[in-house]
Amino acid sequence: MGSINASVDLRRDGEIAIVTSDNPPVNALKHEVRAGLAEVLRQIRDEAAIKALVVACAGRTFFAGADITEFGKPPQAPGLGEVIVAIEAMPKPVVAALHGTALGGGFELALACHFRVAVAAARVGLPEVKLGLLPGAGGTQRLPRLIGPEKALKMIVTGDPIEAREALTDGIIDQIVEGDPIAGAVGFARRVVAENRPLRRVRDRDDRLVAEGFADAAETLTRRLRGREAPAACVEAVRNAIVLPFDEGLKREGELFRELMAGDQSKAQRHIFFAEREAARVPGIPEGTKPRPIATGAVIGAGTMGGGIAMCFANAGIPVTIVETGRDLLQRGLDRVAANYRTTVSRGGLAADEMERRMALIRGGTELDAVAGADFVIEAVFEEMDLKKRVFADLDGLAKAGAVLATNTSTLDVDEIARATKRPQDVLGTHFFSPANVMRLLEIVRGAATAPDALATAIALGRRLAKVPVTVGVCYGFVGNRMLARRSVEAERLLLEGALPQEVDAAVTGFGFPMGPFAMADMAGLDVGWRIRKGRGERNEIEDALCEAGHFGQKTGKGYFCYEARSRTPLPDPEVERTILDASARLGVARRTITPEEIVERMVYPMVNEGARILEEGIATRPGDIDVIWVYGYGWPVWRGGPMYYADRLGLAHIRDRLTLYAERSGDETLRPATRISRLAAEGRGFAS
Ligand code: T1G
Ligand code: NAD
């Protein structure tokens, strides 16, 4: 309880006043906090005995931004902009004491202060673009005045925070303080008063406002952000800082902010923000369940996935042992890891000494007992049930008691694998996505016997590895791959009925995916699915014909597309077109023109339908979980909120009717609307309601 209100406290330390916000967990700038700050400014503005004000926060972080839960609700005065203008206009020095993550409106508030000090571990940033917004409280006008438009634009368009040391070098913060940030700030404020330092209002600075390089930086930064509204608005706002007077730039920033806030894209991205956090709440894990301590990890198999998974452990500072069947395969795996790190270093994404430090955390072995001491073991060997069961039976005999035993299988029955051990309670799935050191999604597969604390341990580890963990149940392909299989069936059908791979991929990338289904298949390798189908006596008319002709994808320079030497650019291939036309003729399918709109519907609606079945079966807990899986694991455009959110926007009655049409047209009963869709559509409701 503060002296001003429940969230804000004011105290005086001699001639220095200290206002502290205490609004856990992240000091979001909710109405009460803003009102409290405004009251403090009113009180001390003309209090003669007070020579300076320190603005600080209690708890784990300085203000992490405006309160996102207030978005879309009627605004309550004072607005953040008002508080910020009042701080900057104060006739006595205001010093911000930064710790944790000073983000968004919190960083903008700090930029309005006359001075900023920070502890070394603090980070500052403007992540609004990740919510489909732009900084709406002066950040696009003040930050360029401090660090120049080019650097400011990078921070604003990427939304990525920077460390305190870099902020010091850039002149954003005035000093790094040791220990308690408030004490450090009070000391700094005393010196400012003692030295009668002039107040430095960022809004008055223009010495860094140079246009040179801005246009190129804008083009480079926004090139890969096709379809998104917020990055373009960020560019316009920061450009205004160069060409317009401060108050005009600020006014235009506010207009752009309100437009984006009311737009569909930001609503979709805010949905994903909260869905990602909601996904961490897993039913069936009793409150207070403690994750098991994880000091060391192990990975079995140093192939495509094993190497990437080992890098995740090393990147998180966790020593990891990686085991292969032989020296050569082990060395090949370790060489691939080293090459990956070298590429990151060469791109300036990692310091060379940090690479060495991480590589030193990765130890190799060729005997399974090398993992005996590990707290968390992840198996990533070939996708063969018998092999995996053998590996788990061996692990059962030598892994330490209490170790979590995880499989990275992308499709197989985790319960069957668990039954190969006498400790199924310690077994679960950790389904990483390729490349495992890059993709943020981690599907955690809860087995029938998985113990709550084993599950809690996997979720906690997922977060330590900087992944977005989503817990799912056991079924073929879990959530993501099971829905993807629906899309693949429809993609093949579209080719038979009249489309070409480049047309399908163009419609899907036009929708916002970074890659279409056929370029993706070529990247993964067509032969993987072909071998599985042959093993199961199934046939995919077109893809099998391509594989029989040696079209395995990028690895053979030919798949659904052809690839020039050392290029990954998919090029239309007349030979593939002939193969497709022959298949249509062979199956007696009359080809017709298919519109991009129909292609998108048939790429998305069958997945939504499968998502509904997944919810019916309880394989996924919430529709939001499915959305997070698709955004972080399969490149679903975040500004469309995920397949289930997108379906709710369109209305489930529409989805039902289109699915029914496609089911009747194709005779494919699996396209019939799932019970949940029919029921919700009849009730005029959505998945989220
Ligand atoms: N508003 C409301 N709730 C928030 C929040 C916010 N800004 N930030 C976090 N939370 C909640 C979150 O939902 C979760 O709740 C809990 O706090 C812990 O979060 C004008 C308008 C700060 C780096 O975009 O990036 O300012 O699930 O699990 O991993 O220009 O939270 O426990 O119920 O993420 O330690 C700009 C968003 C806003 C920062 C901490 N700011 N937050 O990460 O914890 S827009 C942001 C984060 C803005 C101005 C505009 C992270 C974090 P619950 P957490 P964490
Ligand atoms: P891969 O063929 O690239 O690597 C598998 C490695 O396991 C090989 O190097 C092999 O030598 C090694 N291995 C086999 N038996 C072993 C044993 N008994 N002990 C130690 N090592 C052994 O395969 P991958 O693509 O890395 O896939 C591994 C697992 O991850 C599979 O279950 C796959 O379904 C799953 N997965 C793959 C992807 C992907 O995109 N490749 C994505 C998610 C999950």
C-alpha cells in the first residue's frame, strides 16, 4: 500500500523525492499508477524543499509498458501521454531508476525524464510492434532525438530490447549504478542538484536528427515484414521526427497509434500475447508443484534435430552430453553445431568467445551410459518405434532416478514408448521444430502416466531454453502435424483439380505464411513421407510419381520445384507440371481454374476443422494453445492470430458451410464440419466463447 494510492508511494529523502510504483508482476502503467504519478507531480512541482524527483518501481522490473489488459476499454484520465508531458515539463530534475525490463510506455516515460540511470542487468526497449502497434507515448519522437533515426528505427521496428551497457554507450542512459537502483538514482539526483546541471529535455534535442541512411534502413528493416501494418506506421512516425516539429510528430504518432489499436492485426497479436501466457497454465498440475532441478541435459542422436536441441541447452548455459552410434556420426553432428555457431558469429549475432563458451558446454559420447548423470534426457533418433523403444528400455536401466526421459518424436505414440520403461511417470514428449535452435515452439506431449512434476519440469525447462511450451495430449502427429496433415491432403487435391505448386504457394504466402506447402515439403525432403507411405501401403498420386523420378526436393535439386545450384529459390518445373497433368488424366479429374481465395480456404478450413476435433478430444486444452502452436511452430502470420482465432473472426457458420461444400464436392467425409463447429455455429458462438 503506497502513500498516494494502492500502487504508488511517495517519500522524501532530504531534498530528493522518490515516487515508487508497486504494481506486480511487471508494473504495467494501469490507470491507478498513472493517477498516482500525476498526483505526485502535482504535489512536488512547487514544493520548494524538494529539488529533484526519482521515479522508480518496486518488484522485478521498472514499468514494462502500458497495461495491455486496458486496451480496447474506455480510456481513463490521466492518459499516459499526459503524465509523460507533465514529467518532462517539471521545473526540477526528474531521474528514472531503471531495473528489469523498461519497455514500451515505461521506457517512453523514462525518455521524458531529464536523466536515466540503470543497473547493469536492466534492458530497455519499445516492443509495441510485437503487439501490432507503435510506441504511442512519444517514443517515436524522443528516441530518434537521443540516438538518431536509424538506430531508433531498428529498436522500434524489431521491438527488441537492448542491454543497459549498450544504452549507456548510445547516450540513452546517463549512468550504470551498482546495487539498489533507487539509492543509485538518489545519489545521481543529489549530484545533479549540487552541480546545478541544466535540465535536458529530450524533446528539445535535434542534433542527432539526420536523414542520411534512414530510407535504406527502413527498406532493410521492413523487407521481410510483408502484410503487417505496424512496421510501416513505425517508419512514418520516426520519419516525422526528422521532418516535423516535435508536437506535430507527436500528434501524428497518436493518430497512427489509435488507428493500429482499433485494427484487426493488433487485436490478433494481443490475442497471441495472452494466449502464449495462458498456454503455460496446464490443467492437472496441482498448484505448488515444484519442477525437478535441471543442472545437466543429454541428447541421444546428433542428427538434424539432436544437434539443434543440444545448442538450446548450451545457449541456456546448461551442460549437455550428445550421444551418437559412432565417432564419425558424432563428429559430423558436432561439426554441424560448430558450423551453425560460426554462421551466427559471422552475422554478428554472437561474440566469438561466447561461441567458445557454449561449445565447451557440449560434450560428445558414443555410449549410452554417457547420459547416466543427466537430469533431463531427450531422445532424437530415427522415427522408428522399435528403435525408440529399445533406446528407452536401455535408458531405463542407466538413467539416474528422477531424470526426465523425453522423446522428440514428431508422430509416434508416446505412451507406447513410455511402456518400454518401468518409469512411465518420468516419460513425456518434447517435440522441437526444425531448426531446433531457432524455432520457438515446443510441443510438450503429456503421456497417460506422466507425473505432474515431470510435466512441470519440462515446461520450466522449455522456458529456460527460450521456447514457448504448449502442452498437448497423445495422438498421431499431436496438434501441429495432425492439422498439417489435413492441409497436405487438400494441397495434393488442389494440384489434381487444376492448381500448380507455384499457385498454391503464392496464395499461401500471400495469406502471410513465410513459405507455401510445396516449398516446405521440398525443404523437409519428399522421400521422408514417401518411405513412410510405402511402409504403410499408402499412395500419394503426384508426390510418389515425383519421388519415383528422383524428385526428393532441395536435397536433389528437384522436388515440386527445381532449384539452381546453391540456391533455395523454388522455380516452377515444366516436368512437374506434366506429372501433375498426367495424374489428373490418369484419375479422370477434369482440371479447372482455382482462385487464390479458394486455395486459402482449402488450406485453412480443414485445419480448423481438425483443430476442433483436437479440442473435442482434449488433445489441446484451449483454442488459444492451437493458435500459439501455429504461430510459433508453423509460420502462421501472427497478425492473423492463429487458425482458431481466424476462424472465429470469419464466423463458424461460414466455416461450417464452406467445409460442407468441400466435403460434398470431394466426397471426403473427413471434411464434414466437426461436431463442435456445427454446435457453436448453430449457437452463434466461437471457439473462444
Ligand atoms: N500489461 C498487462 N499485463 C502484462 C504486461 C503489460 N504490459 N506485461 C506483462 N503482463 C502480464 C502477463 O500477461 C503475465 O500475466 C504477467 O504479467 C507476467 O508476464 C503507449 C501502448 C515484461 C518481458 O509489450 O514482454 O506500452 O499470465 O509471463 O516472462 O507505447 O511480460 O501471469 O496473468 O510475460 O518475466 C508494451 C509486454 C506495452 C511488454 C516479462 N510492453 N510484456 O516477461 O513474464 S504497449 C510490452 C513482456 C505500450 C505505449 C504502448 C513480458 C516481460 P499472467 P510474463 P516474463
Ligand atoms: P536424423 O536422421 O537427422 O538423425 C537421427 C540420428 O539418430 C542419426 O544421426 C542417427 O545416427 C542417430 N541414431 C540412430 N540410432 C541411434 C542410437 N541408438 N543411439 C544414438 N543415436 C542414434 O533425424 P532427425 O530429423 O534429427 O529426427 C530425429 C527425431 O526427431 C525423429 O523422431 C523425428 O521424427 C523427430 N523430428 C524431426 C524433425 C525434422 O524436421 N527433421 C522435426 C521434429 C521432430
